[in-house]
Amino acid sequence: MSDKKEMKEIVADLADAVNVMGNRDKNSIDFSEALQSKHRTLQQSAWDVIFQAIQHYGANARFDPRNQASVDACKALSKVLDNIYLPLI
């Protein structure tokens, strides 16, 4: 189980990894392929965390024009994610 400090480090590493202009598609593919290389139960757990983070971000994020589209997208996605359950198998 990760603690809050470890999660902050993971987010910092992710932010550093995506802080490259013009590599959006490559970053998305690399992330997806790296996740697919993990055990299937861990893939499911990772998506569960990502889905919950999307819902929390949409409901709680402070925003200005720089991240407003992300907050709006998370709010819209939350409506779909409310009906999805990812069991831990």
C-alpha cells in the first residue's frame, strides 16, 4: 500500500515524464504499453485508481483557464465512471 508521500513522488515523476511538448501520442502509447506489461490484476487496480482520481479531480480540483478543460472533462467522465465497478480478482 502506498502512502501519501509515495503517491506525491509518483505524480511528480509522471508530471516530469509528460512535460515534453509534442510527444502526447508517444507518451500515451508508452504509458499504455508499460501498464499492459504488468500483471492483469495490477492493471485492473491501476485503472481503478485512475478512475477514482478522475472522479475526485472533477469534483475537487481548483482551476483556472490552464486546467479548466481537464476539470470539465473529468466532470463529464465522472458521470460514466459512476456506473463502472472494477472488481479486484
